Amino acid sequence: MNSPGDTPIDEVGRAVEAVLFAAEQPLTLADIRAYVGDRFDVAAALAALADHYSGRGIELVERGGRWHFQTAPDLANFLRRDREDSRKLSRAGIETLAIIAYHEPVTRAEIESIRGVQISKGTLDVLMEAGWIRPAGRREVPGRPLTFATTAEFLTHFGLASRRDLPGIDDLRAAGLLDPVDLAFEAAQGEEVMETSDERD
């Protein structure tokens, strides 16, 4: 019986492996089939490769329906370098990205309503240039405003298999990622709900 990482790789698996290593970006099943052919069981080959690389220095992962190799998360500390991150976001950018991720598809007006302040066009431009959000059609209401949604690149960058893996409020609080203003606002909302309930009683 083979232990994880010892799964033998057949010729189809080797072909899929080569395609993924040579790819400049994550690939869908359809992308991979375009290289190796439709007559092969690409899904089975990907499963075998994922098992083969399990526990190694690099892993085969699926993010938002796209497959790619990545460094094992527990080894990230060996690969860090002191450098300036060209994609460092402003607070407005982080908040806007979070709102889109949790509420997509969402319009600019809806983002501003949730944040309580207007956002500059540049904030959305930065997120689109990073490849993390995309236009997602128009809302069928007067004015037909444009909506925005996250991309597969967003999932890949943040190590998420799907949006279902986004942390909840309790997870964010436990990790210390909610600042005091956010926590105070949440508490105030809870008190407002209780006061409204008392008034009705």
C-alpha cells in the first residue's frame, strides 16, 4: 500500500505535470485537456499528482477551479526576503476588497453604503490591475450599475480553494484582525438591535 507522496505517476500524469510546471498561470481542466487531449482522464491524473506531491516541498492545489503548483505553506518562512511589496494596499483598498469578497456581486454604491464613505475610482482600478477583482455584469435596476466580483487570481493569491473558505467574523476576531473600531461598531449595532427590540415590546 502506497503512503501519501508515493503514488506512482503514469504517462498521462507525467504529461499533466509537465504542462502545469511550464504554465505561467493556474490552469483549468479544459486548459490542461487542450494540451494533453480529451481522451485522457485528466481529473484522475490531477488527483494522483496531488497525492504524489502531498507533504513535499511543493504541492499541487486547486483554487477556484484552476490548478497550480505552490510552495508548501509551512515552508514560507524559508523563502521570505526583505523587499517592498508593490501590491501593498491602502486601508480603503483592503476594505473594498473585503466587501467585494463577502458580498459579490456588488455595485460601487453598495460598497460605499457598507463602508459609509465614498471610494475613489482609483481604488477599484488598483484592485483590477492586481487581478483580484473583475466587472461582473450590470444590476438590472434603474441605471444598470456595474457590479464587481473577485477572480480566480484572488483565490490563488490568498490561498483559498473557494469563497466558502473566507474566514467568518469569529475567525477574524480570534486572529486579532478586527481593529477596535470594527469591534466597537459591531457592539453598537448589537445594542441598537436590542433597543429596537425593547421598544417593540
